[in-house]
Amino acid sequence: MSSLELGIIGNCSISALIDRKGDIVWWCLPRFDGDPVFSALLNSRQEGAREGVFAVELEGLTATDQEYVSSTGVLRTRLHSPAGSLEITDCAPRFFSRGRVFRPQTLVRRITPLSGTPRIRIRLRPRFGYGADAPHITYGSNHIRFVGQELTLRLNTDAPIDFLLEDTVFNLDGPLDFILGPDETLTSGVKETAREFEEQTIDYWRGWSRRLALPLDWQEAVIRAAITLKMCTYEQTGAIVAAMTTSIPEAPGSGRNWDYRYCWIRDAFFVVRALNSLASVGAMENYFHWLMNVVAAAGGEHLQPVYSVGLQSSLVENLVTSLPGYRGMGPVRRGNQAYEHFQHDVYGQVILGVSQAFFDTRLLMRPGEEDFKRLEQMGERAFALYDQPDAGIWEYRSRARIHTSSSLMCWAGCDRLAHIAAHLGIAPRAIYWRERADIIKQRILTEAWSEERKAFVESFGGSSMDASVLLMSEVGFIDPKDPRFVSTVEKVEATLGRGPHTMRYEAEDDFGRPETAFNICTFWRLDALARIGRIEEAREIFEAMLNSRNHLGLLSEDTDPATGELWGNFPQTYSMVGIINGAIRLSRPWDAVV
């Protein structure tokens, strides 16, 4: 049965998900939002046929263990049986070559016997057309080609080709190497190439990790979260996807199955800020360019909340009937209707997403007045729409309200424009944007406050609690010690808290009442608790969230507060951001020990 006990490998061009037995169950080409040539994660109907998978099946399997090579994105899986044990090493090559980053659409898999004489069967079953189409197969002495209508894959290997083609069980009496990617011949031997790709990829990730500005506590958790977020960046354009998967349900049989393989402006801002806090500014530079392309294309008009990694604006949502879904829980969706939504927080999120770039002297190409003027168009939209109904941060599909979180981010956009203008020495514009920010702030303080609930609520004049109001302090809108904010935190806990976990909101939505806790809301909660002085309680919740991660330190979107099982798309950048933010907020200072 499928589960989210998965690891991720990636190189900022492609990524793949690998289960505890070493099966590659998800890999999209030619990029994150492409055709899943390995789709077993959503194809439980084909469990017996083992389609859409790259599996190493050990005869008599009794146990498995799995871990990342320390501080890298290289994954090792060990399989054990009475006859012998073996190790699978997987990576997506990424390293510097000829003055640039080498990140091919390629997976490298190396199998090494560890003890005895393990007997294995290798099942290599790519599919095309979202699992609907079997490839045409051709082969030579050291390669197999999988030919589809729009894509051809080539496996270069030193394994016996006949054994692979015929699913033959054979003795693993020596190391085997597999390089799966574009239909290209190698310039050197398979073994030499695979070893070189693995070693240089390990060196790359260790070099990248050691430059991170880590907190004193929870360093391994932070490094794993940072590497995962880095893998979720699509370097060619600068986009950052919300997750690598589509249609993992938020709760069993809920129908809350969405395609998250796109770049939400809101989510990406939080990723950039988290990586910036660790002194990794590369993602910010790349995202700045992606975002300014979005701004230029909008021309001061409507901005979508989500775009493809290649800046395509149309993400038409449709159902994929060729895949039954995660554990058979369809539907499987491709595309996301959210691109049609009006979510007014997006204008503020654009400005938040690039504001640090105006102040950070480390950047090679720092933005200036012309970039500021383009951002002002987004500020004008924010001011015009901050008190207008929209779909909100949770993307309601059948209702519109003046959502507090949307108004809050519109305020944040105007506030940051005032700071940027002052930094650039444009005093009149600083005054202009400060006045607008103050107008929005007063409206929020007046109309989002519920005297009945003694809390800020989800919409102007509303009465329901929503975890997103906890962001008020995080974005600098209100002093965390303000009695109104303290009361709001207490009310959110009482209403939405489920032990250490936190629900998104209390009202029913398009699909009824949510059943699982939304992980980022829990991190917002512990951040708010820390800000108001309840540090030990925040630490307890943070430790509980670390214990909620899977065996490799990864989180999905949601957690069942009763069972602790992970649900929702995976790995969720929002959730991994929470790990970084929580560790930085709660860690002891370095001077506590040195």
C-alpha cells in the first residue's frame, strides 16, 4: 500500500520520490509539472503488475533501512534477506562543470551487494501519458530505450539487458549501475560515469550545506529542510513549487486532491524568506527574476495567485482517468483551478517576496528605482483591493469574503514599499505608501476584530476563527504583546488546536469540515506562542512536529491529529519552511555554549 514514507532526490531541474523498499514511485518529465513516467504512487490499482515504477526486488526480503548521505540529497536504501543484503544509492546529478551547474534530467541508481549472495529482480516500468501508455522498447548491448510519442528515455547500464527485459531473478554478485535519462549515449563508461556523478553530487550538497547559517539546535532537521526546499526550486526560471506531487488527498477519501506542482506566489515567498534566514540567497535572486517577469506580464492589472514553473498562466484543471489515485482515492487532477481565482493577498506577497533584494548587498544584480516603480503597480492593486471580497488564502471555490489574511498582506505590501522608497531615498513615495499602509491597518484593526470572540477573525465583520490571523505578528503588523493579539492566539488554540496540531479554520468549506491538521498552521501557532513569551509550550509543539516527520525528516501538507499519519501533497514546502522558522525562533543562541 502506498504511503508517504518517501525520500526525495532532485537537482533543481527534476526530482523523484523513492519509498522505503527503494522503489522509485514518482518522477515527472521534462520538469516538475510534467508527465509522471514513474507514477506508482498514484497507481495502486497496478500493484500486482508493478507499472510506473523502478524497483529492485530482493528475494526473501525481511527488513529495510534508509538514510541520506549526511548533509546531501543522495539517498541510500538497504535491503536485507537471509541470503544476503544490498545497498541502493540514488541521486539526481548536480554539480559544477565547465563553469556552470550541471543538472541533467537524469537519475543515477547504483546497486551494491553488502553480504551473502542476494537474489534480485529489477523491474523498470516507465509509462507515458499519465500511466496510460506503455512505451515501445528497443535495446542494444548496454542500453534500453523506452520510446513514447513525446518522450524517449534511455537506460545505460552494466546490468544484463536480458535480465531487465524479462524480469529475471538473478544473483547480485557485483555492483551494478544505472543511468536513466535523455536518449543520449555516454561519453565514458557506465560505471565510471555513475561513480563520478554520485561523488560530485555528494560534494556539491556538502559544500552547499556547510555554507548555511545554522541555528545551534536542531541542525540536522534544518539542513534536511533546507536541502528539500532547494530541490523544490526550478532553477532554469527561478520558480518554486508548492510540492512535487498531485492529488495526494488531504484526508482519506475526502476528495481534497489537488495538483501542487506549480509556483504559488504566496508559498514561494515563505520559502525564499526561510532560505534567506539561513544565508542562502541564491533562491531569492532566481525567484526575484521569475517574479519580476510575472509583474511585467501583468502590466499593473490582475495577478494570478499561481503560475507554472515556466510562467505559463493557464493551468486548466482536468481529471486524469488513467490513474486511480493514492491508495485508490481519486480523483487525480492535472492543473489547478486556483489560477482563475481572485486572491488579493498576492499583490502584497509579490512585494514581500522581493523586498529583501533591495537591501541585500550580497546580490550580484540588485534592483533599483525602475524595479521599484514596477512594484508600485502591485501596491496600487493592493490598496484598491484590500477591502474587496476574494477567495482568500485557503482558496475557497464557492464563496468570497473580505478575508483578514488578504487585507493583512495588502497592508504588508504597502508597508514594505514605504521602507523600500525610504531606502532608495525617494521620500515622497515613502510618505505616500506609509499613508496607504496606515489606512489599511486601521480598517483591519477595526473590522477584523470580533468583540464577541475577543479575537481577530477570518473576515471583516465575521465571527469564525482562522489560523492565518497568527501571521499578524510575523509580518510586523502588530506587537505580539498587544492584548488583542495575545487574546487571538489563545482563542485560536482553544478553537483550532488538536493537541500539538492545528486546524486551518473552524467553519465548513466547499467539502465540509476539514479532518486533518494543516502543518504550517501548527508552525504559525508555535511562532506566535514564542513571540508572546510562552517559549516552553512552543518548544513542546515544535518537538511534536519533528516527531511527526517521516523516517527521513520530511513532511507533507497535513497530519492526522489522531493517528499521526501524513496526508496531502509531498514534500510540502510550507511545512519544511516551518521546520526552519521554528528552529531559528526557538534555538538557544550560539553564545550559550561558545
